[in-house]
Amino acid sequence: MHIQKVLYLGYVWPEPNSSAAGSRTMAFLRLFRAQNWQVIFASVAALSPHRADLSALQIEEKQLALNCDSFDQFVRDYQPDLVVFDRFFTEEQFAWRVERQVPNALRLLDTCDLHSLREARHQLLKQALQAHPNERERQAVLQPSSDRASLVQQMAQSDLALREIAAIYRCDLSLMISRFETELLRDAFALPSYLLCENNLMLTVRTGSTSDFQHRQGFVSIGNFRHAPNWDAVLYLKQAVWPRLRAKMADAQIDVYGSYPPPKAIALHQPEQGFYVRGWADDAQQVMAAARVCLAPIRFGAGIKGKLADAMAAGTPSVTTPIGAESMHGDLHWGGAIADHLDDFVDAAIRLASDQSEWRLAQQRGQQILQQHFDYDTAASDFIGAILQAREQQAVRRLQNFTGAMLRHHSMKSTQYMSQWIQLKNQGTTSDPA
């Protein structure tokens, strides 16, 4: 069974300059086209002025109507060999239609990151903050201590985890960007290894000559403001990190970049405190390369952090948390510093911004991480190989995956009827579908 036609069902239109997820999507699309596969990118999202020019890759765009039978005719006419669902909620919306119209198409889920893991960590952070009635004590909580058992327990109580893991079972293959997440699903939730493909193809980092220590200045932080972990990191940076850092380094300045800055983010702009909210960055690596140190106090989240890969590619050491650096460096030293306490975070930031020899060592370590863990050619070859193997073994794997078949049988019906009810409601009737 070969692959010639791909249907990519996007949650949003890809914006590589807005988020790491957008860069990841574009990496997939380019690789599909490099195989000479025909690709249609379809989404129910409104067209974005910041979206990538897919026509340059000879990729057709298709605007979809949500909960509408018109999709059935479209996918039946196109007859894709491979259908990619961009995150689990897209699988929930469309997989039952795909299975009904093109049952032999390989179903691939791009998790982007494990949403239920991110949410579980967010809840654990909230619990840790509630345990400290004193504001100063709450500010000191950079990385709440939680063992794996607590994390798994928190996830297991979540409706989000039930939905997300069910979607993974229903698909033929799911892309995981983080080794931690792959092992968590396999070891704690008993997902079969053949359903999971660990791949970091999103990190198509550019490397080359970078500015040296003396030609850089200040700190930098970057991230999509719509992403909850990024917004929390910016707030923590402003409220907890920056006052302590400026108390020890009076002339310190930081430039905070991010797509879709809301008014509450712009309100943090305080030049008199050396805190500059710049908003959009046309080129993340360019702004990274102008700074000495990247600060990323990420207190919850999941997946691989594109901003930290950009920092390494720009030759910029970074200070982050264990969650921020998770699954990025293996046994290698981090290209900067990893801190789980506020004072350690501040001290590491000042040390890297002031000590030229330590800064250069951190820069070299970042380059080693990129070379050993994020080689594009290796990631691309492994990814295509995993897809082709899943296609070749599709029938056998589906027989083995009884849990997935059972979930498709039951949950697809409920999803189908809910979707049809919404469709009828939108047409002006509340009659239940037969």
C-alpha cells in the first residue's frame, strides 16, 4: 500500500512566525511534498493574515465548514491515502467521517504536545501556589515538586486525558515530540509502542555564524502570548524574576517578544525598569542572536520548546526550568542553566550575562545538543520510515489494536450523533437525528 495523496486537517492555518507548532506543521508539509505526495491542507479556522503561503509548496487550501456533511463528499472525492489530524480535538471532529468515507486511509495524529500532561502540570502548580498564603512564598514557586506518581494520578482524573488518549488509540500512529511523553504513555497508560512515533522534526533550526559575547546585550524572552504556559512565564518573569535580577544588576534590560500580544501584555511594558514588551518578532533567531541570554521560566507545559531550540541555533545561552529543558538534551549538559528555584534562576541569568568564558561554554554546549539530538536529515528519514511502516502493517496493527477498534465503535457513534445534532441545529431545527 503506497501513499500518494495526503489530507492535512489543521486546527489552525500554519503560522511559522507565530509559534513552534506552526513551524512544526510547515516542516511536515515540506517533507510530504519532498516525497512528491499530493497535499491538501484543510481547516475550519478562519483564514489568517499571518498564515504561510502554502501555494508556494503547491499545496491546495480547503476551507471547511464545521459539522457539515459537505466534508463527506469532499474526502470521498479526494480519496486520501494518509489523513493527518492536527491535535486530538481535530480527530474528534473528523475521524468518524474519515473512517466512514475512506476507511483504508492511514490515520495519523499529530499531538503537538500532550495537552493532558500540560493541564495536569498546570493543576499541580495551582495546588502548590495555594499551599503558600504568603505572596513572597508564592513567587518563589518556580517549579512545583511533583513525583511521577502524582503527575499520573492528576492526569488520570482528567477528562482531557481520557479524550486525548482515546484519540491516540483510535489512530494508526501518533506523533510525539517528547521522549518523556512517549515513555509516559507507554509505561503509565499502557499504550502500545507501535502506536507512537517520537520525532522532533519541528526543530528545523538554522545554524551558522553568530555574534560573539561583546556584540550582544541584554536578555530576551519569546513566545506566543495565547499559549497559557508562555503567558504564565512572562508574568512570572515580570513579577518574580525581574525585580530580583534588577536589584543585583541595575542596568539590566530585557526584550519580550511574542505573537498576538493582548493589552494585558502591553501593559507590562516598563522601560524605566528595563522591561520592554516588543510584541511580534519577524525572525525569532534574529532577535535571539542580538541578546546575551534567553530567559524562559516555564512553570508548566509539555512538548519541546521551540524558543529554546531557536536560542541554541542563534548561539544564545538560555536559563530555564526542568520542564522547559525536558527531553531536549539527553545526557548532555544544558546550553546555559536549568533551575528549579527562583534565586538559582536569577543567579544563573546574571552569571551568564556577565561571565564571558561561562557564556561561551554554554554556547558550545547548545551547539552540541543541536548536532546530537536535532539533526534534520535523521528526523526526516525516521518520520517517513515510520509512516511507510505503519502503512505497510496497517491491517495487522488494526487487528492488534482491539482497544482502538472498540473506542472507534462506541465513541465514533456518540461523536457522529453530536455532530449531526449540531448540524441540524445550525440549519434551524432541533430534531434529533434518527
